[in-house]
Amino acid sequence: MSHKNIKTISNPKLKLEILTKEDVQKIHDATLQIIEKVGVRFPSKRALEIWEANGADVNYEKRIVRVKPQIIEDALKKAPPAYKLAARDPQQDLQLDGNHVHLGTDGCGVEVIDIETKEKRTSCLQDVRDIARIADATEEVAFHWVPVSAQDTPVEARGLHEVKAVWESSTKHVQTESIYNVEEAKAAIEMAALLAGGKDKLRERPILSLMQCTAPPLGHDGGSLDAALLAAEVGIPTGFMTMSACLTTGPATMAGTLAVGNAEVISATALLQLAYPGAPVFYAAAQTASDLRTGAYTGGGPEDFLFGAATNVLSDFYNVPLSMGAFATGAKDPNWQAGVEGALSSFMASLVMSDMLLGCGFLHGSRIWSYAEMMMDCEIFSIVHKMMSGIEVNDETLALEAIASVGPGGHYLAQKHTKNHMRELFIPQFLDRRPYSEWETKKDDARDWALNKARKLLKEHQPDPLDEKISKEMDRIIKSVEKQ
């Protein structure tokens, strides 16, 4: 089965300077001071032993590590600056090199607005399959995060059921944020190696990547650390995502929250490099501001947009790829707020060339999946994609012959130049450009059209199937974890 070209942003003509070199250095210096003087919590025996073996000050009782700046800086230099995320279909491999922006679905939500009834309900395994199948058919989506939680599967192997469901429903790369203990990590590695053709092949073509959330402020989850170490050992790209928020898990100031989140991410990244030098790693972030009235996670607003751009500057400073949270609006419905927050967050993150752009499809701060929102987020990404290409100026695009041919008072519709270039103009799917009278008669809008498109894709698109023998072997691996 042939596949559409994945739509990614590359070779941009627009640029943005969000932090000066002096600003970045100040944040870096503050981060190193935090790690050395305040410390970061690592509740993993294995992680603490690695730190101690590399000269860190380790408090085993409090599980807090304090590390000299030189140890952190030397470790980070061992991280590869670029590598590929492999896909089940090699044509859909993704290059992480600082010059591409790849859009992914968001995860791991706990509720879904049902595609048929439009009623909100608890997410299940079939939702994981359905969302992956639609994403497989959507050229704007370059890779998958596990989108929602399969709450109808056993909790001890839930992350494995989810990954297998995505692999069964798409040939694109899978990145999961739902593998956070040793047992699941070992099984996920075994499943990925099975699909890649062995552990050696998996190292060459990592068809799975792992993302772990930090535990802000200045902490980590023990199971996530152990899972990340196992993944790094076999060459599975691994990243740590800070979700530190101004006021609550970070200082009220944005610079302070950047420093706290940065300390979480680079300390864990350094740990992986100390254990397995050269292991593929990435920086991950979805920082925000807490709402002043409730203290809640906002999932949108000017702070998010600035964080999205600033974090990429930090990841560039450390010369590692970035997985950046965007689109995850605080809106409860695919409405004006969702459009504003999705557009500005994705545009700011794309301007600084975040390698992986997350968030497509979610409402209410990454809690509720919406098929209509997914389709409209993809349209936003298409608009950003077009804007990032800038304006090409050469003899052909200046169109002097066509201008001379038309002259004053004519039109360009019949010109050969128009025929050659007309399809370069953006054609929206969901922006309403109809005559007012037509809208007044029908009173439908983008949400209706987006939902209809998702329904159509789900009904008609059949992804390349997973090999039956591999599928059955994966089932065996998952059941072995459930028995434990």
C-alpha cells in the first residue's frame, strides 16, 4: 500500500529570537546551581548508584542527588544531536535534526467525545485503535503519541495494550508516555525488537520511543527512571518531559520555572548518558502557568506560547532534539479558545523548529479527546506549514511576463503562469469562505465538517495490517506481564 508524503515543516524562512545567548547562559548557570546546591530527587536505587559511581553527592535516605556542574555538562556532550525515529513503513521515518517539525497526536487522555454520539465518556482500547487509524490516514500527523488510556485493559499491562493497538492501526512511528515500570519496559522492548527484527535491528531502526514525565518540582518517578534506563540501553530514543507550572510546581516567574524544569530534564538526560554514552535522547516540555483564580493547569495562554519557543532554544543549547507540548488547549469544546491557543502555541513552537510538536486532538488541558479538534488542529498545522515556507522570490515567482501580458485593468485567470502556480495557494478544509447566504441557510461550521471528515476516514481507511505471527507473539508477551 502506498502512503502519502507526511507533511512536516522543514527549511523554514521565518525566524524568531525568544531568548538571547546571554539569557540562555543565565538559565543554564542557574540550572546547574539548582542541581548542585538544591538537588534533584531520584527515587530509584539503580539511578542513585549510577550517580554515586560518577561522583555525585547522593543522599540515599532522601533519595536526593547533588551534582557538580562539570559532571552534568560532560555527560550532556555525549548525547547525539540528530537521529531518526523509525516507522513500520520506512518511507515514514522521521529525521530529528533541528530542521524539521513533525506533528504528533497528544496523550494520554482519559475521556473521549464519542465520534458518533458526541457524548463524553471514559476512553477504552478501541479508541486507541480508532484514533491511530485516523491519524494513519492524515498526512499532517507524522507520528503517534498513545492518545488515550485504554481503561478497559489490566492496569499492569495497559501501556503494552496501547502500543500494540497503535502498531496494529498505523505504519507511523509510535512514541509512548505510558510505559513507566521495569516489567512493562522489558515487554515493550521485546515487542519493539520483534517488530524491528531483533535488538540489533531495533538499535538501527528504533520504531518505538519513550517519553517519561518528571515529578516537579525537582523530582522524578522511580519506575519511569528504571524504564528509561532499560530503553536507553537498547537504543530506544528516550526523553523526560517537565510540566512545571508557574505558581505551583515552579516559581511565579517564567525564568524561574524554566530553570526548575530545565534542572529536571537535563539531570535525567545526563543520567542516561552516564549509564549509556551516546544513547539517543530528547528534551521534552509542556510548561504552563497555573490559573491565578483556581491554581489549575491552564493548558493555554501567552505563557505557554513563550515556554514553547523558549524551551526549544534550551534544547538547541544542549544540542538534543525536542518534543514540545502544544495545541493542548484548556477549552472544553472545539471553539474560539481552542483555535486561538492551538494556533499560537503551534506557531511559536514551529518558529523555533521544535522537532516534535505534540497536542493534536485534545481539549481541557489534555484530558478529553475530540475527533473534530484533531482535524481542526491539523488544519492549523497546515496553515503554519504554509506560513513557515515564507515567500520565494525569483524570476519565476516575480511573474514579470504574466504581468506584462495582462497589463493594466486585466486579470490573471487565463495566464499559463496562473495554471502553473495556482495550486501553491492554501486551500482550507474547515475555514468558512462561503457566501453569507449559504452559511445563513445551512448554519453548519468547521466542527461539523471536521467531525464528518474523521468519520469518513475511520470508515474508509484500512491501514497496512500487522503481521499475524507478530501480533500473536505480542499478545503472548502482554499476557506474561499480566500474569506477573
